[in-house]
Amino acid sequence: MMVKICGITNRDDAMAAVEAGASAIGFNFYRDSPRYISPTGAAMIAAKIPASVWKVGVFVDESPESIAKIALDAGLDVAQLHGTSEARGIRIWKAIPAGAPLPDPLTETAEALLIDTPSRELAGGTGQTWNWAQARAKSVWKIIVAGGLDASNVRQAIEKAQPWGVDACSRLEKSPGVKDHEKMRNFIKAALGQ
């Protein structure tokens, strides 16, 4: 099970996620997000993260050129694309709202789909759940379930969706951009079935 902790804004939270067993950490490069981090800030954190833990950049309506520059500067492994963002030369996880039609696997370049709670105001990080069973049996795609996950419900989400991975952010925080390390550890432990 791939477990991603998103919205990382500081080194302490990143290291706590890694020590707890996260497979990936997410840096949000969307300036309007309360979890925004600069490429320089992300690079300083990413430099301390083991190569075995994927560094994922979250982009909203960003150009391929901007994504390529940030990915290089911050040492990213994956670009998670929201809205009209496009990327080249890096692994892509495409974010789509729950209930939206899935893209055609013959024309889509993403290696995985991150399905999140739909929202008009935010491109993720809402803390709201959705009907996880909608993600089940999408066998042509690696599915990552996001949206309102924490230790209390991640096993249920995994059972219903049978995803490749899970992603959590806002429900693991003390305040926007600051993680609660105990909640993070409990989430990762539950997601991994420990």
C-alpha cells in the first residue's frame, strides 16, 4: 500500500512521516493553498528525505515549463496534477474529483489517478470524505484515494476502494500546514494494517 502524507511544509513533519513509514510526501506549490511551500523550501526538506520515499509536487493549473523547473529545483519524483496542469519528463499522478469520468488510459500519460473529494473552492485538502466504493474495480488504473482520511476511516476506505494507495492531509494537522505527529503515525499504521 502506497501511503502519501501531503501538505508538508517543514522538516520536522517530513521526517516524522518518513520515520512512521510513509511511502511519499507531498509538497503543495499552489500559492493560494494554506499549505503552500516555496520550491526552495521544498528542496531543503527533500534533500534530507531518503531516496526510497517519493517526493511529490502538487500543482494546480500550472504550465509544463513551470512544473519542469520546480521539479528540478525541488528534487521531485512525481508531479500530482490538478486542473489544467500538464507535465513532461516526470512521473504523473492526475487528480480527479470523485464521481468524474475517468480519463482514457490510451491517451492519458498519468501512471496513477488520485481521486479526491470534489470542491469548488479547493483543489483538494478539504477534509471531506466521499463514496470510496466508486473507485473500486478501475483495474486499468493505479488508484490513490484521498479526501477526509485519517486513522479512524482509512481501513474502511481501503476495503471499499481497494486502491493502490492512500493520501491524507488536513485531518492529520494541528493547523493548516502543521502536522500532528501522533495522528500521522496512527494513520500510517492503520493504512499499512499494522
